[in-house]
Amino acid sequence: MSMLTYIVTSVREFITLGGPVVAILLMMSVLSLSLVIYKIGQFAMLGVGRRHSLEMALKFIDNGDQKDAETAISKSRSHLKPLIATALHEAPNTADKPLLSERLAASSEHHMNRLEQGFRPLDTIAQTAPLLGLFGTVLGMIEAFRSLQDAGTSVDPSLLAGGIWVALMTTAVGLAVAMPTSLLLTWLESRVVSERVFTDKALTMLLCPATLPENTIPKNRHATA
């Protein structure tokens, strides 16, 4: 309990020293951290990046072995499993490939949009935090020079120095919030891009296989003369 009291007191003193701009930046940092933790948990639950079984299924499809492909897909823990399974079962038996392609593409985009939820607030925080910190610095510098003017001829250098470092603190806090947020957002976006590239590749391979599955290869009923 004493540790909690110490933390609360320290945060309160920090906010009092930095003013409302620092308070807003601290709230933005809490929101950013919460969103990142949520996205990491969501990615783990959806199996983002777990594509080994699906990659194996695509190799089997290229070799014309649909049964092994179905077995590999059934072992997958990826959120793309239903989409890939649908493409695997419907592609060989669908005459209207363009319509199926559009339907699968729409379903793929739905999956990607689900993964990208929360990215816009993170991007807003990464872009706004430095500007907000700079705004706080400008306000602090104005206050410091106003105090210097009010002091008249009896200028105390420590007064000016103290006002300047307090003003610059908001810029430091803004950068401290923006930089980790930007790095984490870039990492999350790279994972979604990787999922989108794999999905496009998988759907293309299933709709335009290099080798037809064994059970879909037409057999000649009449021997050539």
C-alpha cells in the first residue's frame, strides 16, 4: 500500500509540475499501452503469424494432393483457416471463378479490417503527442518570459532556468509517448501486411492451382485410335 501511495504521490507531483499538458500526455500513454496490450492479446487469440500448417497445405495443393491439404488445414490455429478451407473446397467445383474470387477477397478484407481495428487511435497518439508536448513547451516559455518581465531589473537567473526546464519537460514527455507508440504501431502493421500478403498468395494459388487435385482431373472415357 505504501508503494502505491508513493506512486500516486509521484504522479500527482509530476502532473502539478508539468501542468495540464503533461496530464493529457499521461492519459494518452495509458490509452496507447492499453491498445497495444489488447492488440497483442487479440493477435495471439486469432493465431496471427501461425501459418505453418497453411503453408504446408499450399504445397500439397501445388502437388495435386487435396486430402493432405485438407488434413494440414484442419491442424491450423490461424484465423485464416475457415477462409482457406472454403477456397479449397469450392474452387475446384465452382464454374464462376471471378464471382468466387470476389467473395473470397471480400472475406479476406473483413479479416484484415478486424486486425487493423485500433490502429487509427495509435497513429493519432503517435502524431499528436509530440505536437502537444511542443505546445506545452511554448506555453511554458511564455510563462517563463512573463515572469522574467515581471521581475524587472531584479532578474534571478535561477527563476528563468527553472521555468525553461519545466517548459521543455512537456516536449520530452510528448516524445516519450510518441516514439514507443510509433514503433509498436509499425510492428503491428507489419504483421497485418504479412497476413494480407499470405492471404492473397493463398487465394491465388487455390483459385489458379498449378496442378489440379487428383479427384478433379477429368478422365478420358474413350481411348484414342
